[in-house]
Amino acid sequence: MKNFKIGFIGLGLIGGSVAKSIKRIFPGYKIVGYDTDKETLTVALKDHTLDVIADNIVPDITDCDYIFLCAPVHYNIEYLKQLKPYLKAHTILTDVGSVKTDIYDAVIELGLTDYFIGGHPMVGSERSGYDAASDRLIENAYYFITPSDTVEDSRVEEFTTFISDLGAIPIQYSPAMHDRITSYISHVPHVIAAALVNLARNADSANGIFKSLAAGGFKDITRIASSNPVVWEHILLSNPKNVVNGLKEYIDLINQIITDIENNDGAAINSFFASSREYRDSIPNNTSGVIRMFHELFVDIPDEPGAIAKITAILAEHNINLKNLGISHNREDEEGVLRISFYDKTALSEARTLLDKCGYKIYNR
């Protein structure tokens, strides 16, 4: 569409990634960005994600055809109040928040239901901010579409098609069902991850031995504990009922396994792990989840000079870019001494095939 203009309020990980995706797929669209962090706006303008830096919400953002609210939930509600008097009749308002109830209550109260089509890309990262944004973060990821009750069907179809064109997989649910789903697969796990880290922190010795040995499985299951505290403060306070219910059910499971251990009930313990393994192994790997995947492989290498250099040279010769690598000293929960991470699944697949042909023993996670 000629002269189509899209506004972003907030250019963090999600807002920045959606904006980058739009610029890659629709380079002719004009993207206007507003953020309280002026340095972020300068970077986004310099890398050509933004066409215009908005000095003010009005009129720079209100003049747009689509407006993405990408700040924390309660900030987005305040922005709605600023936007309301100036919206054009055809404007579509959307957000990317992982909680929908609060913002929908505000949309109804403000009389904006004809404009609002909520959204939530099911992606994430332990990193935050525009520096972590990627133009392919939402590719092959589920993207919740949660329209208000009165917005026209044709507008919902238009916006759903747009999200699909960005490479995401749109799925439509009510705001209430969205909040229940995300509480169990994202919000509660983040609380648990943070609690596990604090458990180790509180038990650690003065010389930090727990921290020194905390690698392998521990770092994998707790890496989301490094997420932005402000974001999670807003999320948990916006979805309290669902999160509290999920945590109480989790506590019931923990109390049950405690009882099984105390009663030396081997069959119950076995069933606890067997059921979790069966369900986890049935989770598909071909789409992104709300907690971002790591693209990693593990390789056995001899303890001799040049062993790591040989592998990096092989990959470099075939133009495979590495994101990071390191030696796993604690391998209680993982195999392979050399841990190599890549920027995407294509590089991971090519590296696995190449190193396997070169005779290296590779372990899959």
C-alpha cells in the first residue's frame, strides 16, 4: 500500500523486532518510532529500521495507519489515553503485550474497541532492548490475535493477513483465554526460574562455590531469570489471578513429590518424571515458543592444543558464523565438552552436518 505508515511506541526487543521485520518484508512502508530512550531511536534510524523519529505522540504517531503499543502493559494504557482524541477513523491500534485483560478493560473504558486488535508474538529472550531485536524473531512463531468484540471482521482479517505476511503464524483467541495460556507456559515458568536462582543464591557459600559450579542444566532452566525486572513486574501485576492459580498448582505438585520422596514411593517418583518426559517430548520443535530457543550443539574434542581452532577453522571455511562457544566444565546434565551456539537454526543444521562428516561426535539436546 502506497504511503502506508506504521507507528511504534516502544522499541525494545519485541517492538524493535516487529519493526525490523516490517522493514524487511515491506521496505516501502514508512515506520515512525517513539521511545523514551532517545539513543535507541537514533540507532534505529541509523540502521534504517525507522524512517522518522517521533518527537511527540501527537501528531507523529496518531497520524499512522497502524499503531503498535510496545511498552510495558501499564504504560501502554497511559498511551491509549493520549492517543484517543486524535485517532484517524481507519487506524488499527494493536499491542504486543503478554497480558491482555488490563489493556482490554482500558480499551472498553475509553471507547476504543472499534480500533483495537490485540496482538502478542509468542517469542522472547533472556536479553532485552533494541540491541537484542532481530528482523526474524517472529518468523515461524505463533502470534496471538485477540480482537475486541466490536472491531469489524474485515479489519481483523486485514491485520491477520499482515501478521502472516511477516512470517508469523496467527492464532485467534479471546483475551481471557490468552491470559490463561500464557500464565502457564510463560509467566509461571519465569517466576519459578527466578525462584530457583534465588534458592541457589541464598544457599551459596561465602566463596561462591554454587555460582562457580552452576552450569549445564541449571543455567539452561534458569536463563529466563535474567529477563527485565520492570517488564515482569508489570506482567505479574496485570495477570495476578492466572499466575497465582498456576503457582498454587505448581506448589501442589512440589508438595506431592516431597511426600513421595519422604514415603520412599519409587513408583510415584518414576511416574512424576515419566509423565513430564512424555509431555515435553511431544512439544513440537518446528515453531518458536514464547521462551526463545538457543541454537546450540555439543561436541567432544580431545584435550590438546589447537583442538578448538580446528573446529572454528572448519566452520569458517564454509562461511558458518558462530555466536559463541565455550568449554563445559560441569557436564552433569549435558554431553559434549565444547558448546557452540549459532544465530539461527540453518547455521546450526549446516554445522552439525559438516562436523559429523569430519568425524566429530556431536550430541543433540
